[in-house]
Amino acid sequence: MINLGQVVDDVIASVRAGEVRLNKTAAKLADQIGGSRARSRVHPIESLRASSVLFDIVLDTLADDAGIDGHRTVMVATRSLHSSIMRRIQWAAGSYVSFLLEQVHEAQLEERRRLARDLHDRVGSPASVVSRNLELAQAYQAGDPMRSQAKVAAAYEASVQTLQEIRDVAADMRLEDEITNLEKSLRVFLEQMADSDVVVHLTVSGGEDWVPANVLDEVFSVVREALRNAFEHAAPTTVVSEIDIAPHEIRARISDDGRGFDTGDGRKPREGLSSMRERAGLLGGWLSVSSVPGEGTHVEVMVSLQRTLR
């Protein structure tokens, strides 16, 4: 009713002034009504329908007051114009709201995928270090007790890290402090993960200051996951990781001479590979995996730095 009175007042003021006049204080009321309807989950189309009813009431009221009720042609044309415009707005509003709901749904799915990646990479990675070092400790127990004890100690340190990562994920914290030195961070990981019987070559060339911090973090996660897969699944004798950084792109290659696998067997890819592809894709890059049973695996990832800086 308040809206009806304000609309009538606007029309009267406009007719008297000979130009459109709107009461600007009505915006506050409209804002309150909009918020109330949103909280009550009233679809915007219902507000448009209500406005059409309001229009008819106001039109009838003004027609009676002005004594133009007999001008049927004017009334029909006015109602038709208003109905035609409002119906199209309703159709468009329905499509627009549906689009927004789809976007919200997709955002929720992406958040779930992000949580899955974080749980796998942040918790799975140090947990794998625990498992790997305990396996090595058991293997060395009989022949090399000192080395076995060192692996137990490494497993303990990794278990502490695993617990911390679980707390961080629960608190929706970042993976870790920003990677400030990619090579150093990878070497720390290799010291924790690699078997001393595996020959590991790691080279990082180019200036890391060319790479945005968030890209450096994601590339580290992808390379770390590729290395973890090699140590955990491939049983290699040699692992080679090469990272080339240029002003326009960062490219990483990780190869091993392990047992390999059949990439064309139609099976669902490991969660680790899906996570790596998603991380590269979110940066506008790509990741490829080639492998042959008995002949090792080669992983390559590329991210354009020109795109990430736009």
C-alpha cells in the first residue's frame, strides 16, 4: 500500500511538472522490500508480476480521476504496451536468475573439487611420505639398522606435518607459506620422499621472479605430485625433473624409468593425475602424461605467464 501511494504521488507530480518526477526516498523502501523478499526466497518474477498488478490499479485510479475511462483505445494501448514490456522482462529475469543459480551451483562444485584437491595434495602427500619411509625402514631393518632408524625418524616428522596439514585444511588455510624458492622447496621434498637408491636429477633454470606467487605455488604442487607418483607407484631407478622458466611461460618435465602404465586402458585416471590437470587448467595451462608399461612415465606441464599477468 505504501508503494501504491508513492507511485500515485510520482505520477501526479510528473503531470503537474510536465516531466517525469520520481521520489528518490522511495529507493530505501524498495531496497528494504527487495532484501525482505530475497530472505524469504521470493523469486524476482513475483515482484514483476506484483508490479503489473500495481500498474493496472494505478492506471484505473488515474483514469477515473481524469475522467478518461471512455477512451478505450488509449487504455488498451497503454495496458498492451506495459504488458508487452513486462512480460519480456519476466522472461529475461527468469533466464537471468536461472543462470545465476547455475553459477552458484558450479561455484559449489568447484569448491568441492578444490577441497578434494587440497585433501589429496596437502594431506595425501605427507601421508605418503610417512608410508614410504615406514616401508623403507622395514626393508632396511635387517641389513642396515641405522638407515632403518633414520627412515623411522623421517616418517615421524612427516606424520607431524600430516597432522598440521589436516588442521590447516579444516581451518581452510593455505597449503603453506608462499613458495619463495621453487628449487629449494622441491629439494626439501625430495630429501623426505626419495629412496637413497634412486638417482634423482633436479634442475630449475630461469628467474623465479618472473612467476606470480600463486602460479609458483600451483606449479610446485603439480611437480611434487608427479614426483610423489613416481616414487610411490613406479619403483624407478632414476627420476629426472627439469623446470624451465621464461618470461612468457613456465614448463616442467618429470620423467622416470619405472614400471609405467597403460594410459589407454580406459580406466579412470588416478586422483593425483586429475588433480594435476585441474591445477594446470585453472592457470590456463595444460598437462600431458605419456607412459608405456615397463618403460617409465613422462609428465609435462606448461603454464603461460603472459595470460596469468593479464
